[in-house]
Amino acid sequence: MADIIIIGGSIMGSSIAYHLAITGRAGDICVIEPDPSYEWAAAPRSSGGVRLMHGLPENIEMSRYGREVYKDFAHLMDVDGQPGSFDFLEQGYLYLVTGASEVAAAEESWRIQTSLGVPNDFIDRQELAARFPSMNVADIDAAIHAPQDGFIDPNAAVLGFRRKAISLGVKYIQDKVVDVEVDGGLARRVVLASGDRIAGDIVVNVAGAWGPEICAMVGMKVPVEPLSRNTFYFEIRGEIETMPLTKDPGGVAFRQEGAGFTVGQTDTNVPFGFNWDVKHDLFETIFWPALAHRIPAFEALQVKRGWAGHYAYNRMDGNTIIGKWIGGLDNFYVATGFTGAGLQKGPAIGRAMAELLLDGGYQTVDLSRMSYQRVIDEEPLREVGFSA
């Protein structure tokens, strides 16, 4: 028996558990996670980006809190009186645009950012060339540069939240949810692959790309599906200036990673669903030509490794769905559809869910527009400008 059952123990589940536990008001918290190594979880396979470059106020405020938490993460997650090592690398983000409509959308997004105090710059081709002399900008009309955005170690973030939550009394169970038993309009118990059943007062589904399967167990439909995303790490022979994460107009995005660089692309034209096969031909046919065009120094490079991860992709509008199952079970909550931005929003989702469950509503950032109601009403909440 638990007061709150959390399905999924990666960044979302562990952040929610932590934020609930630090209040001292949540009672018994149980997190169910089938793989404590998180080998296949989305967050550890992500680029680790934390950006305030968004086109929705809610996303900016969520990532702002994420940035605050991650910059002080080693101290916040201290368990034994010895703060750990956790770096926030402030290398920046750069969003390149070309064409009148894209420039106008980027400028609108930038105005939303600056209205909320985000110190980003909207720059023209000449300024872009001056800041990044290694870049070919002949076909670029403008860019948003976010110098204070950065990156973290995603695996360390997941394990840090988990370790701290356990130290605060949260119970983690290594098992898989195979069913949710419903009675009287409420989710009463979760059934595990081991055969165990756990009763709870509240059930929170944050199982990432596997979350829609959990929703289907109780009859809830969410417009979220797994979307495979390939990432490659490569190194070059020479040296260039420090580069921010750069997103090309064609969708290819690259950033510095240790001694080399990583590159990836979100492609919604591929079949949705889980696919762990690394598509090496993508690098040869799409990534390398785009890289070499944008940064001539990338013409001579060596691919060291590649891997496949997955987004919990919200096909409706690419944005978070958070809150109770409106029109369904009053004690069944979800947080899903992060579409590649889950790591940076993890701290804020943890805080927001704790507020919903313990206070009955949002106390800091109002995420009401991101509720399940917009799915019912078929009213997308679209972001202006920069997206996954």
C-alpha cells in the first residue's frame, strides 16, 4: 500500500518523488521502475540540453527552474554531507533561420523570451559571422543566440534525483507495471510483472515513451508515441572556436561534446514506434553534408559512435500534457509528451506535480493550459519558433 504510486523512475518519476518527499506531507511514495540502470530511458540518451529558448511562457519558466536546480544540483542532491560533482556547461544555443516567414517566427519567439527576462540576442548575418567565424552563414538571414543556455550530464541528473529521493524515504521497486486495476471510478492497484499488486491512493504515470501503454490500461488516450532519434559522436582534426548547440534550418543540430561533437535530428517522417537500430546511413546522406556545409572544418571528420534514443513525441502539438485524467479517473495523473525537452523540464514537472497532488493546484508556474483538457477539446498549444 502506498499513498502515491509513481510509474516510471527516470528523470520525471525521480524528480516528482524528490519534490514530494522534501515537503514532508506526501506520505508513503512508491516508484516503480523496471530498469535501475536506465539503459533504454530517454533522458540518459539525450543531449543534456537546458535552454530558455522557447516560444511559450510555460516552457521558458519550466526550463528556468530546471536551470536553477541543475546549477546547484551537487548541493541540492547532497545525501551524506559531501556535495558531489555536477557541471553545468554554459556553452549556449544558436537557432539559425532563413526566409521571411522563419525570421518572423524566430523574432516573435525571441520577443516572448526577452519579455520574460531571458537575455537572448536576435542577430543578423553579419553579427553571426563575427561571433562564429568558422561558420558558413551565406544562406542564413538571422539567428537567436542564447549565450547562457547550456548542458548537463543527463545520466548524473537521473541518478542524482533517484539517490536523493531514496535518502528521503521514497521506496523504489524494480518491476514492470502490466495492468492498472480500476474500481468505482478510481485507479485502485497496479499489477506488476512479478505478480505483486500494489494499492495506492494516487497513481502518476510518467513512464516516458512507454507512458501511452500505461494510459491504455485504463482506457485513456494520449496523442503521444515513441519517436526514434539517432545521435552520432564525431571528432575533427583541427580546432574551431567554442560552439553553442546549433540548429540548422534543415533541422540538423550539433554541439560540442568533450573532445568532439554530437549531431542529431528530429525527423517526424520516419515510422513512429520503438526502433533501437542505429541508422548509420543517416550520417553519410544527411548529417555529414549538412555539417560540412555549415562548418567547413567538419568536412574532415571521424565518426566514433552512434546510438538511438526515443522521444515521447506529442503528435498534437509537441508540448507537455500534465495533470489528472480529466473526464476519466480522478486519481490518475500523467506527465507526458515532452518531445525531447524532458530533461530540462524534469525539475519543474516534479515541483508542479507535487503542487497538484498536495495543494490541489499550481502554486508557482501555472501549467493549466497544458492539461488534458486541450486534448479533449482538440485545441493544440503550439510553440512559436524553436522546437525539438
